[in-house]
Amino acid sequence: MGIRTVLRTLGLTDGESRVYLALLQLGRSSVGPITKESGVSSSKIYNVLNRLVEKSIVSYIVEGRTRYYSVLNPKYLQQFIEQERAKTNKQLDMQQTTLKNSLPSLEALYLSKEDDVYANVYEGIEGIKAVFDMCLDECSKGDEPKTLGYPRIASKLLNAYFKEYNRRLSKNGVKAKVIFTHNAWFGKKREKRKHAKYRYLPKGVHTPAFLLIYHDKVCTMVLTKKKQLCFVIKNEETAKSYKTYFDFVWKSAKKVR
């Protein structure tokens, strides 16, 4: 079964399959080469790319006035299948099996094009979930991702997801340090978790953004009711400086009693 056929079996349209495959083959690219490689007309290419971004399987970054697109690791197609299952209430066992059988070849193509340093934008609630799922997949026992400026709205928009996220962190032996904003900490009753250490900012003290920091990645999130956005930078030196900043804020944050 060819890759394009696999992608259509997973639930992508013909145009989406063509563009996704083109990005796998090209790596990070602007619209021109994607249009040429995919064979999708220039009048339709932006709509197709936007749909793939909304599905949280493609991300983008703007450099100057040009937008560059790239695919997420193909293993996150699993999340797309779960989204479709939730929407339709249908069993998607065939799609699950197809992805499992095809994933090695998809990932090999993806990894051959992955950059050592990159920056990507993820949009929507599903995009935010994809970033935290990425953290789950890349962290192993003994690792300690750091979260700074956890806002109250995160509990409202992602409460069920973060319960599952913490369950998986604990199961995998991954530790966590989280600094809440003052109103987020006192906005609801917080559960004590053995794998996590919590502190909160003094009243009236705010951080510039909601951050997730782990390994060589810094994930900067904007969360409002109308807009959810995450900007991910993969760079060792940048991540190191943010970890130092986190440690500084941790010392001045309020300890949880």
C-alpha cells in the first residue's frame, strides 16, 4: 500500500494526503515547493494546509514575510485518529492497524528531513495537546519537565486532558515541576501527586507566558477562550537558559503547604 493510500485510509482527503506526503518528502518548506510537489492547485493549497494545521499534524513558522510548513512526527497521526473517533463515535480499528503497519516507513522519511534546530507553531486546543503529548513521548524515567506560569484558564480548557497527562507521567516514572499563577493555584482544589512538585507565584506577580521546558525544547503558550497557540523552539542553548530562569523563579515562588 502506497503512502498516499495509507493517508487516505487514515481519513485524510486526497488533497490533504498529497500535501502531507509532499511535506514528508520535502521537509520544512514554503508554499511554492509544496504546491509543485503535491500537485494541488495554488487556489486550493492554502485551504488544505490550514486544514492540516487544524488537525494538528502540520505546523508552521513565519520567517520574514514567508510561512514555512512542516509535518509533526507521523506518530501523532494516532491523535488525529482518536479525534475522528470522538467526532464520529465509530470504531476505527482498520485505521489503527494501518497506521501501526505503516509507521516505521513514515517515521523513517520524517526523520531523514528533521532539523537539529527548529521553531514551529501549533494552533488550537489539539495543538496544545500535541505539544504535551510530544513531551510525554520524549521524556523517560527520571526526566523532569518544567512548567512555568500555569494559568487558571488551562484548568478550564484542558482539565480532563491534564489528568490523563499526569497519570501517564507518573506511570512512566517522569517527574515534574510546575509553578502556577496565584489565581490558578487557588482557583480550584489541587490534587497531590507523588511525581510532581508544585509551587505558585505570589499574588500580583505574573510571568510573560505559559511555558513548558524539557530537554532541548521551549514551548511558549498563549491560552484564551478564543485563541490557543504554542510556539516551540528546539535549541539546546535556548532551553538551557530557560531552565536557569525557571530555577530562579522556583526559588522565589511560594511553597505548597
